[in-house]
Amino acid sequence: MIIEEGPRNVGKTFLIDSIQNDRYYQMSFKLSFFNDYMKEYNKGYITDKIKSSKDMDFGYSIGKDLMLTKLFLQDLLSQSLIVDRGYVSTCVYSEILERVPYIQISNHRYNISKLIRDTKIKIIFIYGRNPEKRTKDEMDGLSYEKQLKTYKRYEMLLKQDGIYPIYFENKFDDQSVTDFKNLINSLLEDIYQ
């Protein structure tokens, strides 16, 4: 399993979509399903003052992280699964958005890292500045610099946990797409050995 991490709008989904090979499967971490579910779940309960439950967001995210990790470790998911955002993003955005106390975030990071430390799960940190400004959702207002700083801190924490991410700079050009495809092919060769 390969997990793509990194700030918003650095081209993670675009790079995954650029891979034209039938041995890849993408599990996209998009919150549109979650947001739609939460609207139905909270009907008649959430007032105008409370738009969502922050700890519910965190709980949903850690449940997804744990489920994917355990399914992969039990060989119930393809070795070539590529995940668009994983447990590091759960930690980063839970911290930035102050969803839960930091100790809960830290425990989640450490526990998932402990599960995957000696496995063939690979983490790619993707960085780069998208030359096109685009509107995606309500989180567009988050500062790129704050996201980048928080991701960089989590990179150091992961290394303390025994997890060594791979770095990829997306320059938003054809060469970046080629380089990303080559990186994925190289990682999959390692995973399948």
C-alpha cells in the first residue's frame, strides 16, 4: 500500500489519476461522502451554531485509517493500493482544525506508526505550489504555509516512530507526472519482492 500525504492543492489526486495502469487501485480520501452522511446523521440534531462535531470528524478519520491498515496487514487489500491521504493527514488536519486534544492525535499517530513500522506500506510526502488557484471546498482558506509547517513537523515525528517517508516535489509539469509514475513503479517493485 502506498499512502500519499501532503498539503492541500499540491496535486496528489492529479498525480494518482495520471497513472494509467490497471494494476493500481485508488482509495480516495474525499470527504464529500462523509459530509453528505453527516448531514443526514445530524438532521434535526445539529443547530445552526454547530455545523459538525469535531470529535466525530476525528473518530471517522481514525476509523478509516485503522480499517485500511488492518485490512492491508491481513492481505485483504491489493498490495498496489494507493491511498489519497492517510493517517498523517488525519493528524495534521485534526491539529490545525483543533478537532481533539493533541494527546489523542499523538496517540493515533504513534499507534498507526507502530502497526506499519516493519511492513511494506510506503508513505510519499508530496509538495509543490499549484500555479492555478482553484476552489475545492470549505477548507480552501487554510494557509499553505501552516499546512506545510505542520506536515514537516509530522515528518520528524514519523522518523522518531521508525517510519521514513519518501519525498516528491510536484512541479506541475509533464516531467513531474513521468517522475511520479517512475517512483510508483519503483515502490511497487519493492512491495512485490
